[in-house]
Amino acid sequence: MQRRTFLTGTGAAGLALGSGLATARTKAEHDWKMVTTWPKNFPGLGTGAEKLAKLIGEMSGGRIHVKVYGGNELVPPFEVFDAVSRGTAEMGHGAAYYWKGKSEVAQFFSTVPFGMTAQEMNGWLYYGGGIELWTELYAQFGLVPAAAGNTGVQMGGWFNKEINSVEDLKGLKMRIPGLGGEVLRRAGGTPVNLPGGELFTSLQSGAIDATEWVGPYNDLAFGLYKAAKYYYYPGWHEPGTTLEAMINKEVFDALPADLQSIVTNACKVVNQDMLAEYTARNPAALQSLRDDHGVDVRKFPDDVIAKLRALSQEVVAEIADKDDFSRRVYSSYEKFLGQSKAWSAISELTYLQARDETAG
């Protein structure tokens, strides 16, 4: 009886100890905050940040727990870069063109007007030396960057007046970030940088005359069709916008190798997943905008596109000439873009033309 009682007690103690060890193993070793430039849970962008946080938690077996904060929940949208750099948050999610005040060439790692598509950006970043240059740049600010989403080719934006010529761009107050904003300035317009949460009221009130955001999927969610008459394409300013995750470098470097790999590969998964989501959601959203809301969808006139292309080349070349590092980024980007153009001319471009002719 005594032996049986001892064994029973020992077994119970073992179960309790085992339970305690299991709890200890599942308790997060790293509690992170992720600050974003997007409204909380906004479709595609905000939910993409949430997916990234969830994936990191799952892939790490709970060793890393990431809590996501939308724009203005912990820090204002345009203070994400500084917040992660100084360690207020361990991680951020946004777009590199928001940080041109830190480095103008950073914009190359988000999107360049008349530049690379999403597929080409991924090719350059992962296999063309882009991520190495991006890492070198962000290391100066104590950050580690990663591609963590792409919206694909965007729309040209919402306008409360018709754009029939280059003259119609003069005096136009438009929310448009990054290099595209500087191009608009040179065309005679006034670029305004606003976070997504302020677009509808600014457009509706007349504080701005036009705004670009993303594309049908996101623009429908924001209800921008209620505040503007005309929806223009193509998105010359954002042909394939890479969204970024940034991690505080000191925090990242302190992780063991397996967790570093989990974080970087979770970013790759989300990068691909977001592009797939936009590819799936945009067509239905565009149809809804046209059929359900009577949106007037228009193509920019050819002469307007030609002028914007010429100005874009000027803007990009000037940034490239700022310093040695900018020249290196520009050289790498342009080399890859040139090769991509030669390939796409006989692959995707000709295929899409053949498909459309067949469909017609």
C-alpha cells in the first residue's frame, strides 16, 4: 500500500511537473510590438500585417508573440520608422517611400514610376542584389528590412475633375507619396502626403482635389467612390509596390538563427500571399465599382502619360546622382529593369496581347 501510494504520488507530481514544463515551453520567449502605417485590420494592408504576426507566432511555436498596432494606436503612421529604429517597437509594417526624408533612395525599395512590376521587384530583391542593398541602407538606422507584401499594379487615382491634358495637372492638389509625388510637382501639381485613414474626408471636403490609394479592392473598402467622380488608370506611379516589414536590428541580431530564419521566411510567405489576394480581389471590386456604384473609369490620355514618363526619368536620375550609394542602387535597379523589359516584351506582353486578341 505504501509503495502504491508513493508511486501514485510520484506520478501526480510528474504530471504536474510535465504540465509546468509544457507551459514554460509555450510561453513566448519574445514579446514584440508591431506598429503599422495602416488602419487596424484594413483589408489587404492591415490584415497583411496581422497575417505576418500570426504566422511568426505559429512558425515559431509560440516562441515569438507579435501584437499589431494600427496607425495612431501606438504611434502615428508616419512615425513607424523612427519607433522601430529607436526600439519603441520591435517591428514595423509600411512602405519604404514614406521614409524619403531619411533617405531619398529608400523609395527604390517600394516602387518607382514606370518601373518594375511586382514580379520584377521580387526578382530584383531576392535574386538581383536588391535586398542586399536595402539591408545595407537600413543598417544605418538600426533596422533590418524585408519585403512583406505587394499590391501589384495600382490605379491612377480618384479625381474630382477630368484630366484631358497636361494642363489639367497644374494646380491639382493630390495625395500621392514617394517619387510619384515629385513627378506631379514638376507637372505643376501639389503633392500631399496623407495616411490612408484621412483620405476620404480630405477628398470629400475639398482639402485635396484627387487621391491615389491602391486599387479597386482597397478603394472600394474606403468608399472613395462617394467622394470623387472619376477613377483613372493606369497607376504609372506605382506599378508594383513592395510593402515592407522592418525589424529593430539589435532585437533581430539577438535572436537565435532558427528564429531569424522563421521571421524572414514568414515575411516571404506574406509577401507572396498579399499579391495573390490583390490579384483575386481587384477584379470583383472593379466590377462592383462600375456596376453597383456607377463609377466613371477612365484611361489617362496618352500625352499625359508621355509627359509623366519624361518627368519620372528626370526625377529618378537626379536621385541616383545624389551620392555613391544612390548610384549603386540606381545601377542595380536599372540593369535588372532593362533585362526584365527585354524578357517581358517576348513573354508576358506578347502573351497578353495574343490572349486578348483571341478573346476578342
